[in-house]
Amino acid sequence: MIADDEHDTARSGGFDPRYDPAFQRGYRPQPGERPRTTVRSASGTPASGRVASGTRTASPTSSARDVSPLDDIAAAGTADTSWEQSAEPVAGPAVAPYAAAPVVPAPSPLASVELSPRRNPYMLALWIVGAALVVLGVVVYAVAANTSYTNNYSGTGSDVATQVFIQIGWVLAGPMITIGFATLVALLFLTALTGRRRSSDVPPTDPDGETGL
């Protein structure tokens, strides 16, 4: 108790006399009072300069401490997220679908020609001429051959006319038969093409007998 009383008594005014009151709590400087503690520098430079240099040297450390590895990771994550967002495909302007023009086949040269002998008189005439050439060529060839083998040349005028007729028959029989057959074959070919074209133009029918659209 005696030691505590001496210790309390030593603290006059609530301050410890062993230390400068300027650095103790509750100290208020009096007018004209000077601090009892002075700061010395080992290199002889002013304390203010040393404090300023300490502040300057401490500032990079404090700034380095402010940036933690977690902040770097968070910044990297943000950068990665922005890169992923930018890597996503960007929808372009809407483009109207291109409608392809329907392919229309060119009309056949025979589409505008009527090949039926019942409707086209020229086709009927070709059929008749072709058949007549074949028949006439065969007849001329037969008559010329028969006359040349049965008639004996005697040098008279009638014999000369007969020989001329025979020669004409020999010359014309072959071409007449050839042209007649060629005409008939061509007409048959055109008729077959016409029938095929008509069958392709007719729409198919279902088993019930209804015509498909």
C-alpha cells in the first residue's frame, strides 16, 4: 500500500514523470512550453528529413502490401471472363432467305408441232408418201427385172424404149425403196416421242382412280 501511494504521488497531474508528458494521453501543451524530448539522427541529418525519407521508403512497401495475391487472381479472373464474353459469337444482321428461282425446262422443239396424222394433214401426207415410195419402188424393181429377163433385144424401136424403161426402173427402184423406208422409220420415231411426252404430262392416278394434283 505504501509503494502504491508513492507511485500515485509520483504521478502528479495524472502523468508519469519518467516520460515526456507530450507523448502521454490527455496532455495539453501550455503556452510557451517546450518539449523536453529531442530527436537525434545518427548521420547528423535533421529528424524531419529522416522521417520524410522513412515515409518515402515506406510508401512503396505499403503500396505493395495493399495489392495482395488475391487481388491479382480476382483481376485475372475478371480479365478471363471479359475474354470469354468477347469470344462468344455475335449475332449479325438478319439476312432474308434467298428464294431460288424455279428451274423451268426449256420447251421441246416438238412441243409446238402436232404429229398426229388425224390433226396434221402434212403428217398424213408423209405417211402416205413413205408407204407409196416403198411400194412403188418394189413394183418398179419387179417390172424392170421381169422385162429384162423376158424381152429379147432385136434392135427395133420398141426394144430401145423397153431397154430405157428397164434402165430407169433399175436406177429409181433402189432410192425409192430407201427413201420410203427412211420416211416411215422417222415417222415412227416421232410418234414414239410424242406418245412418251403425252404420258409424262398426264398426272399420276392413285389406286382409287383419282387423279393426283
